[in-house]
Amino acid sequence: MWEGKMGGKNSSLGNSENSRISAPPGDFPSREFSCAASFQAMSTAGISGILELLLQLEENFSSCLARIDALIIKPLLQAEPQDPKEKENFQLFVLLNDRFQTLWNFTEENSRILRGKSQSEDSGCIQDFYILWKGEVFLSLYIQYFVTFANFVVVQGFEQAARSRSDAWRLHKAVLKEFLRDFTSESSLGLALHSVLHKPFREHIQGYRRLLALLREQLREGSERDVVATVEQEFGKLESFISQVLDEAVVTKELWKSLGCKFTDVLCVPERRLLEDSRNLPIASGAARSERLLLFDDVLVLIQGNSFQSFDLKLVWVDENCGEKSAPGLHSLRITTPEETFVLSTKDPQTKAVWRWKLEQAVRQALNGKRDFPLWGRSGEGSEAPARRFFSYGFRMEGRLRGATYEGEWLWGKPHGK
């Protein structure tokens, strides 16, 4: 992780709190570029022109962030609610502001570097493109921002913010709505706030990709062009990641809105994401033990009436060979946990294959302690979760082990594999 200090606004660079997704290491180059070789490979006018476009891109983005900070962020920070639950969501917004300020600081720092280069006779070197050698920093900061943004979406933070009754916010609404009309067509204030706090960042990433494509076209075949192409691909993955993160957040938010308080009070936490729902992709557990299955990124939940069971994915094993004959027309998976084993059945092999794959990937990522980048697997990371695992578990069900805790190796739900 890159570390550094930037002046200006209150922020903490590189803080990964509330983020279970981390930037992939080692995908960006750290090699030094030769300015002489760069000038041999392209015309000075070409690279200088792209650097001017990059400076313009950064300055426009920084100006946009300044308007958002003045018209949205600061008034909302003055509107701290009194309700305890709303206070929890407000703290998420405080963290989102921290991520926002960090990205803004980073943008202004890069703009200052570019302005200095533009006034130097030595400008025009590929090394001036900090996007290449600060690639991991870019990914880390944008990932942290969008994970926190998605957490705020999940708890319906934007809807809550739009309903704020504070004088600081209420008296500011007329000016805010005028600004939002210039920025988005959304009529709902909550949706407009959601839009204005993510669209500029996504458009800025698209701008980086366009400039990287221009730079790549200026270079001849060789190692420098390969480096630019690699970074361009990583920004493409970042775009995919952001789309997936936002989609998951919206789906999860809608789930919490549809479930009763008895479930949401226990299950709803900002970081948790819904990955699959048996109402969308039908699957049932044997012996009518559940009406609905919910696969999250950390737990598998079985709902029956007004009660539910949850299973930590780190101690869930998925086996497509049930060891018992399925009923005619059904395709089954066996789920093993330290205290229970049950069967999930679908009516077609395609649905079974999707559930098996999603369960395996969710378990693997839970064991890794982080989600993939992009979500649902990178190249070479779509493997099954390991059968052998080392964990501590406290037995809760009736039986001779109730109240006992085992810490050690597990194999298919059994201590020591026995």
C-alpha cells in the first residue's frame, strides 16, 4: 500500500476501515521509465498534448468536487440527526466524506505536479503520467470510496439525508435543487444525491481510460506500450468493479426494505451484500426446512416463517455429490456445516450449477477475507474453496459437544477430518 501525506482538507489516506475489498497487489509497474527512449518513440507534441488534456481533466474534476463539497457535503455534515439509528448512518456519511476528501486531495496533488511539469522545458516524458506509477494508489482510493458509498446505499443513507429536518439542510434545499438540476435529471432528492456522489467519479475514471488509450496509440510496440496497456486494463477492471459494487448495494438495499424488522435488526449491517436469493433463482432445502435461501458474502441464511438460521460461510462446505439419490427431476447439492448437513435441490442442472458456483466463490472469498477484484473472480481465482480449514468454533446445538469449543483443523465439517 502506498503511503504519503497530503495537505489541505481533513482526511486519512489509505485507511481501509469498513472495506472488505482490497486493491490487487502487483498489477502495476514500479520500473523507471527512460525519458530519452520516450522521445524516440513518439513526438513531443503528442505526449505534451495528452498531458495538457490530463491537466484539464484533473482541474475540471477538482472544480466539480469543490462544488459538491460546498453544496452537498458540508450542509449534510451540519445536519447530524438525533435518532440513534440515523446517527449510525450519519457516521457512515462522515466516513464517506473522509474518502471524498482523500480523493480530492489526491486529485489536487496530481494537478499541482502537472502544472509544475507544464511550466518546465523537460515536460513531455512518459514518466510524467503519474497514472502509470501511482496505479495502485488510484485503485485503492477509488475502491475505498465506492465500498463506503455502497455501504451508505445499503442502509438507505441517501433517502435519510434527503428527509433531514435540520435548518442547515432545509434552508439550503433551494440552492441544492438548482445545482442538481444542472447535474442530473433525477426528480427524487435521494436519487439525485446518490447520482451526484458517484457519477463524477465514474466519468473521471472513463476519462483516464480515454487518455491512456491515446497514450498507448502514441507509443511504438515495446515494454512502455505494454505497461500503458496493462494500466489501461486495470482501470477497465475498476470500472467493472464499481458497476458490480453499486448493483449489489441496490439489490441488498431492496432486500432489507422488503424484509421485516425481526430479520433486518439482526442481519442488516452496512458491509453485508446479497449475492443470491432463492426467489430469483429457485432452490429449496430438503424436508421443507426453509421457505427462502439468501446467500450473502459472509453467511448463508435459511428463512422459515418468522425465524431463520445463518451459517458462517467460512465453515460451509459445498458438495455436488450428495451421496444419496435425488428425487426424480431434482438436482441436489449437499451443504455441510460443523453441526448440520442438509440438501439443496433445484429443478434443472443449470440452476444447480449457478448456485454451486456462487456458493463456492462466496466461501472462497470469505476464507480469503476479501472480495475479488472485479467481483466474482479474477483470472485464475475461480477455483473451489479448500476442503481443509483452520478455525475456532463453539458448538451450540443439543448433544454431547454443546458448549464446547474446538480450535484446529476442519475437513468437510469435522474436526481433524475425522
